[in-house]
Amino acid sequence: MRPFTLVLLAAAACLTPAVDAAMTGPTLAEDAATVDPEMAALVRELGSAGTRVAAARKLVTAGEKAVPALVAVLKDDLLAEHALDVLAKLGPAAKGAVGALSPLVKQRNFAQRARVAYALGSIGAEAEPALTNLIDYLRESRASAGRDSAANAAAAIACDYSRRIRPPARPNDVDRSIDAGWDWLIRHQHPGGRWSAAKFSATCERVACSDPGMDEHDVGLTGLSILALLDVRGEQKVEGRRAEAILAAASWLVSRQDAEGFIGERGPESWIYGHLIATLALVQCRRRGLAIQDEPVARTVVATQTAQNPYLAWRYGIRDGDNDLSVTGWAVRALAAAAEAGLTFDPNALQGANTWRDRMTDATSGRVGYQTRGAGNMRPKATIDRFTTEGAEPMTAMGAAVAMDIRHAASFLRDSGAPKGFGLGADSRLLTKSVGLVLAAPPDRRTRPTAADLYYWMHGARLVRTYGWSSYSAWRDALVSSLVPYQSSAEDSCSRGSWDAFDPWGHFAGRVFSTSAAVISLCEMRDDPASLPPLTTIARRVISAFESGARDADPWVADRCSHLALVVRASCK
């Protein structure tokens, strides 16, 4: 028996045996007697392509009421796949299905085992009773398909459990700073729904705010402002003034979509950035449950893939034969979010991006370049004399984020025609070096103002929040110290809540960019380390299994386990 198997068996044996009956839910047999006829009729409609989408939406809307009917068809070859997809979309509302789903994970001849694991992961903490079976699934031989899905599910359950026991958050300086930034953005939104880089001051209540940008960035800034208001790390429902502002902005972006699905006028080099950021914003709106039409979002995802150079990456044009890491990073992030939101595209698009990231990554240091391997930082020509390229790692942060996003997307695309080994491409040891470079270059506006770089801080904060658990507190303190004290706070000023254009990119995109990017950065690091729970028993056991799984003979499983061990650690202190 391999060492990996022994560790997993030990971890499974130590999992909490005491399970509340209400948490485990009914078995398949028990559920048959509790099926609602209306729900059963909707479940039957999942079997027809013509009625499937509408039926699935109605079942998700029904919530817990739909669970017995969905569970009752899990042995039906025609309906099981679609029923499991709906259970996954229900998330925690499907907790009543755990008792029926858990035994299916152990049945090696059950064709939908990977989907069962995914559904359990979506349910989260309430699926803790299934951890034993998920770990057993993970320890099976290399020939067993879907073991990565079991790993993903175990990680999701452990992370959600950690979030559930987190002490209630108390408002702090970061929360107040984010709220003030949101208020400024909402007050400076154009009546038509967009944020204007050059003309935002037309909405000022008193003396006009300073630092305008260039008109050509309106699409990108509107998308970035949506992302700031969404708080994509947040778990609370978006409503009130924020929701109204987001929906108005999304409507404006859709109005700028052309016949091919691209958003914004094709002209200056920045147009593709605008399209990609707008795509990400619309997809995230859909993922967060806001009332966004499906068709325009699906079209902009297809357009994003259309712009990619065959078998490689993206730059300023549509299949123009040129590539860079920055544009590619935004494209990958948009596609990864699309995968999570259930939108379809060719997974090979992400494989091409992986190839480009590999070419740009120095194998010794882990540093990532823009268009030259390992070249590191970049600066626009117009501001290179005023801002140093030292002390920041924007391309390294973006390159590591590309690997992170592709791995995340792989969790949702394994059953959609993805090639064998999809999601691999970033050596875990090399990725650790890249993360280390970012951790060693925290923000420091006070002593190194010429190294200020909101583009870097925004992407670096996201990376550190996911991978940099050991240095999260130090990086967060550095970011907060570089942003919160510099936020405009005068009560009698229209600029209150915003940030001056203080970095290399402010010259082009102005105060709207500085404010939206600062808010996004702070949202990534909203969690005060004191509010994070200790490393839970469940988390320790799952991490132990993953650390052993990192030595598995299957490179996909080994890589996935290495990645997920970091993710689970990041959910705790």
C-alpha cells in the first residue's frame, strides 16, 4: 500500500463520526415518498433539451423544496447528470441530499461520481459527513476518473466550514474605506450608466474633483467600477444603491456591444482591455445572481475566445499574431469566471494561455515577463521617468494569477471536452517562487512613492489572499497603510472617498481608475487576520491528505492537491 493511501486512510478514520441526522438528509429510498408532484414534473423536463434550461431555473428557484425530486432520479441514467447539476447550483440549499449523495461517491461503477463530488463541494460545510467517502475516492488508483473532483469537494467543504466558524466581523478602517469608495463611485456615475474617465466631474456636487483621465477608457473603467461595487470576494447579497448602480452600468456596457460580441469601439490599443474587463464584470454580475441577460454575456465570452491567437494568447487586436501577459491575464480571468458561471467555451483557449505564461516565466527565479521571459515589471512610456520599475512584481502577480485561474476553471470544465491533463502547466514549485516574489514586494507608498502601482496592488492582493497565507497579515498591513491614509476624507469635499491619480496608470485613467482599483484591492484584503478562524481539525486533516496527494503518481492529482493545500490554509490563520 502506498504512503499516500495510508495517510488518506488515517485522515478518513479521524473524521468526525458524530453526524446530526438533519444534516445527513434522507436516503434515496426515503426520498421517494416525499417528492412534490410539481417538482417531479420539472425534474422530468430536465430530460428534454428543449425544456431543460427553463426547468433547471425553476428548480433552483424552488430551493430545498426541489431536493427530494432531484434525489429520487439519481439512479436514472437519463436524468442523473442534469439532476446533479441542479443540486450543485442549489449549493447549501441542497444539504438534504447529502445522505443520498455520500454513498454514491463510493460506487465505482456510477458514471456520475465526479458530478456527485462537485455537488457535495457546492453544498459546503453541511456536506462534512461525506468527507470520509470523498477521501476514499481521492485515494483510489490512478485509473479512477474524477479524483480531482473529490479533492476539490474536500477543499470546498473544509474552507466553508472555516468560514462558518469565523467570529462576526466588526467594522474596521478597511470596511469604512471601502464604503466611502463605493459612495464616491455611485455619486460620480454618469446618468446613462457609465463611468467617464474624462467627464466624471460633471456629476460633482461642489468644487469639481481633479485628475480626469482619457475618454477611450470609459468601457474598461465602467467594468472596473462594477467589479469594485460587486466586491467579488464578498458573500453578502448586493442590493440597494450598489445594485442599482451595477445594473445601470451593465446595461450601458451591453448597449456598447457590437454584432460580433465585442464591447466598445475598436480603435486605441486599450480597447481590448476595456472589452475584457467589461466581460469579466458582466460574468461576475451573472455569477452573483444579478438580473443580467444571458445572451449578451454568452456572446462576449465567445468574442473573447475569438480574439485569441491560435494555440497561444492575446494582445491588442483580434488574432493579430502578437501576445502579452497583461492582456492575456485579463482574458483568462474572464474565461475562468465564465467557467464558474456555467458558460461554455473551448477549454483549449486556457491551454494556449498556459503555454504563453510558461514562455514568459523564468525557470530559476519564477519571475514573469510582459513579452520577454522573466523581464518582470513594465511601465507606460509616458510615465516611465516618474515611476520606477523596482519594488513591484505586476507581471509575476499576473502570471501566477493566470495559473491560479486556469486551475480554478479546470474544476468546472473537466466534463466539457477539456484535453487530458487540462489545468496543468504550472509547476507547483515554480509557482511557489512566483508567489514568493510578490510576498517580498509589498506596497509601500510612504517610503517608496515612485514604486506605487495600483495595477500591481490589485492583482497582488488577489494572489496573496489565495496563496500567501503565511504572509497575509504583513501584506495586508502594507496595502492598508498605502491606501487608507491617502483616501480623501474631507466631509465638505466632493472628492471624499476617492483617491488621487497617484500611480503610473492614473495619467491615463484618472481618479475613477484610482478609486475603483483601490477599492478592489481593499476588498481582496478586507479580512482582518484577527477575524480568521484557527486551522480547524477538518482543515488540518484535509491539508494532510493533500500534502500526501502532492506525491501521487498522477501528475494532475498531485498538482491539484498541492494547489488545494494552499487554498485551505488561506481560509484559516
